[in-house]
Amino acid sequence: MKQFSKYLIIFVLAVIVFGYIEWTPTLADPDSFYHARFSAMLKDDWPLATSGKFPWLYFTVWRDAFTDHHFLYHLLIIPVISVVSAIPSVVPAAIAPLIAVKAGAVILAAAFFLIFYWFLRAHKIYGAFFYTLIPLLSGGTLYRFGLPKAPVLSAIFLILILYCLFRKKHWQLAALAFGYVWAYGGWPMMFIFAGFYVLAEMLKEKLAGRLSSTFLPGNKKVLDFVFERLKPMVAMFFGAIAGLVINPYFPVNIKFYLSQYGRIFYTGFQSKVRVGNEWYPPGMDFLLTYAFLLWIIGIFSVLIFLYGVMRNKSSRARINHVAETFTILFIFGAFLVWTIQSSRNIEYLVPFGVLFFAFLNNFNQEVIKKPGEIFEFIFGKQKTFA
């Protein structure tokens, strides 16, 4: 019952915070108008919406090779539009989709923080409730998740994918890969996550002194070792292929993604075509203010870790989770680099940064439970005078 109350508190807090953000009669990002209209079009004119053509942008590649790369997000908005449209005396039909994407943003944000808290508890992170509040109160997360767009759904998928990677749930990984392809155009990120996990597993074996013996000449177990660690990647690969093929936009979507990632992403389009500010590098003030709580908890986490190592207080039982901690460290580092290149990635930097520091602190639970020891370590033992 106690845990249920914490889930309820997180849900209510998220609904209040993001409900307040969405209460304004404006949309902070013009993309939200597109999401609202396209969701309504899927609901009212499915053949046109899934035709693979987007004639409204005649002089672009979308004219003849369009794919809704937020397809699942738009499908989730459709029932919200239906609910909002069911109260015509309150909401005019013309603006029902706009209200729906705002309501959808609140629902998805609340769902993300519930899943975030659940993920921490599933890994027995001490202070999970406290860590969940940090991204909930951070400017970067509030701003980006408050935009009626698909990234918050992407973050939900990434947390669930990370959980299945750690628990080696390969069938579930395949299903999530299928859904992620439908949900968000940045779905290749999941393969980066899987690669980081494989690297972390190898590093764990190296630290344990088992890696060199595994790769001795003539050792027949080496293939088993490699295949076992590539299983997640294989499961996600087949899930992604299924998501691409079992898709109303197939085969046009293949051409679309080749265009998106081949011709645009890797050619530095920001320098050739003026796009939204979110695609450009942020200033240092942006990184400091929008992730302020993350850096504060990060400083204390590093101090706690150093104290635990120096005083030999790190729990050996939790050292077994070193692969998970290294995986999240790699993910956090990647998002830090990507955020420095493009400010839009702040929406991932904050929550995954918090996850890393939470896992790091879990090596030293005994220290965290006695904060007086930390202050003594930082400031020195205080003298008392009679």
C-alpha cells in the first residue's frame, strides 16, 4: 500500500505540473499543429494519411515518399481526440485535435515518470522516489516533455528497452523494437543502447578477469560467449525489420528513412537549411540552467562514490550490477555529447543522467544512509569546544 501511494503521488504531481504547462491556450512548438492535424487525418481519412504521399509539401521529398515516422504516437492521440470531441458543448470540433495533443502530452509525461520510478524500484535503487523527482522538476525535461510531440513516447520506449536488456528478455525486446519503429523516427538509438550493453558486459568480464580466459585459442565456449551477448541485438534487429515491413507505409518508408538518415542527417543539414533552434548547439547557460538539478546531484554522487571507494564501503553485492551501471554511463555520455551538438537532446540527458547517478550511488547505500559521514569527508571533522 505504501508503494502504491508513492506511485499515486508521482502520477498526481506529473499531472499537476504538466497540466499547468498545457493549460496555456497556445502551442509552444509549431510541430504540435502538425501532430494534431495528422492524428485527426488518420482518424477521418485513413487512405489519404497512409498513402505514402504528402502533397502539401510539393517541392520536398515528402511529396512522393512520405512516412509517418510518429505513426504510433498519432494512433495514441486518436482516442483522445474522440473523447475530447464527445463534449462538443465545451470544445468546438475544429480545435478538438489541438486540445487532444495537449491532453496526450500530460498523459504520456505522467506515464513516463511512473515507468521511470518503476524502473528504479525494479533495480532496488535506494531513494527511487527522490531520484524520480529530479527530472520531474528539471527545466530541460519540463520544457521538452511539455511539448505535444513524440519524444516523451520515445523516452518511454528507451526505458523499457533498457529494462529488457538488463533482464535479458529477448522476445519483449523484439516486440518493443517493433513498436519503437512505429513510434519514433529516432528508433536506431535502441541499437546504440544494445551496443553499449554488450560493451559493458565485456568490460565487466574484463574486470572480473574472465575475458582473457574466454578468448584463449581453442576455447569452444567463445562462440557461445559472443552469441549470448549479441542476442539482444539480434532480437531488436528482427523486431525492427518486422516494424518496417508490417507497416502501412511499406515500402515507401525504406526510401524515407534512407533519405532522412543518409541524405540529411549525415550531411550536416543544419548548416545548409535553416531549421528550428533545437537542432543547434546550446550555450553553456542552457546546459547549466536546464539541467541544474542533474549537475548538483552529479557532484554529490561523485563525492559519495569517491568516499565509498576510499573507505572501502562499496557493497560487493551491488558490484554485480556493474554492467548496468557502465551501460547507463555510456548512454549518459552519448546524450551529453549529442546535447552539446543539438539542444533538443536535453530531454534524454536529464533522465538518463539521473539514472546513472542513481545506479552509481547504489554502490554506497550505507554511506547515503549516514549523510553525516559525507559532510565529515568533505569538510573535515568538526571540532567541538567546551
